[in-house]
Amino acid sequence: MSEIRTGLGWDVHRIAAGRPMILGGVTIPCEFGLDGHSDADVLAHAVTDAILGAAALGDIGMHFPDSDPRWKGSDSLVFLRHAHDLAKQRGYRIVNVDATIILESPKLKDYRQAIRERLAATLGLEIERVSVKFKTAEKVGPVGEGRSAESQAIVTLERR
Ligand code: C5P
Ligand code: MG
């Protein structure tokens, strides 16, 4: 009998001029980007927390405090890989990842394949196990007004 566990992740970053927009390790061409201590990859942060959550290993800030100068401008795929390594060390493998990015603009659907490929490669998964979806916030609230971007993720782990 295998053990199945699910984990939930959520993150938000402010939109800012003069910053890159990096989502799942993919740079999106855009006049604005996401503000943060690291590279502010809101999708990578949500997926990282979902992995940590499924394995009950705390959260991203516990492993990578944003007060630590080592993580300033950091590639967030490093956090994702580390969370995955911790889960693997405990005998877990990822069954699937499903995520949503909520961003008013730009449109992201043309980058879906690139983002899925990057996440899958980072986690050593077949692309079919990685799903990324996009939504606007219908012009309502901070996301809808173009002031922030959010991401939600759910990850299923299996341990035999
Ligand atoms: O938010 P809404 O339901 O209007 O989004 C419709 C579709 O537009 C989504 O299913 C998604 O395919 C696409 N979309 C996108 N990039 C965004 C927001 C939505 O490609 N930033
Ligand atoms: Mg974050």
C-alpha cells in the first residue's frame, strides 16, 4: 500500500517597474515585473510550498529566510529543487503538480509549454505530470488592478 499526500501552496508578489517577470523559471517579456527579495518567481514559490506542505516540512521562509543575504536575487528554482530533495530524502516522489497564476496582464498562455517544461525539468518529471493554468482577476482587487500577481499550487506525493 502506498501513502498518498497532498500539499497546498500560495504566494503573492507586488508588481513593480524595472523588475523581471520570471514565472516557473521562464522570463516573460514585459515592461514590468515582480518585486521581491529573490527573483520573485511567484509560481516557483507556490509550488515549493506545496511540496513542503505535502511532506509536512514547514514552509519556504523557514528554509530560505528573506532576511538572509544569500537569497537576494536568488533563482527560485534553487528553492524548488531543494524542497524536492528534502521530500525525496524522506522517500516521496511527486505524482503531479497543478498550479494557477492569477495575473491581469500580460497574457501567459503562449508561455504555458515553456513554463511546464522548465518546471518538469527542474523536478525531473514527465511534462504530463505538470499543469499550469492562468486566470485574470476580472479587474477587481489588487491583482485585477495590476498591483500584484498571485499563484496557487497543489502537489501530490506518493511514498511506497
Ligand atoms: O481570467 P479569465 O477567465 O478571463 O481567463 C481566460 C483565459 O485567459 C484563461 O483560461 C487563460 O487561458 C488565459 N489567461 C492568460 N494569461 C493571463 C490570464 C488569463 O493566458 N494572465
Ligand atoms: Mg514569493
